[in-house]
Amino acid sequence: MNLHVRDPRALELAQKLAEKTGVSVDEAVVSALEAQLEKRPETLTEAAHRISAALKAAGKPGGRDWTKEERDQMWGHD
């Protein structure tokens, strides 16, 4: 997909950044956009997805089955 920049100042700034960093204008724009996105806090939806994925990964089966005594103790049936 092509990006068409209509603002001459935006193009000028992208060219300056490219020159100062020694990269292409495309790379300068991408790195500047990535830097700005990293500064922004994640949305509530993004946080929920991240936390959900972490919980799913942590809760994968693989542990041992509980004994009857452990279940009884958990429910207070000592």
C-alpha cells in the first residue's frame, strides 16, 4: 500500500529525520510512527487481550489431579 503525504512540512520533516539518521524516508517514517505508538498507553481492550492470553497460557492443563483429601480440605471437610 502506498502512503501519499500531502503536507509539504511532513515530507520535509521526514526527509530531515532520514538524513539525520542515515536511513530512507520510508524507514524514518516507520521508526517515527513506531516510537510514537510505543509512547501511547494501551487501550483497555488491548490490556484485556494481553491479560487474557497470559492467563490462558498460565492455566494450561498439565498439573496432577487432586486427591480426595485435598478436595475435602479445600471445602473445609477435614
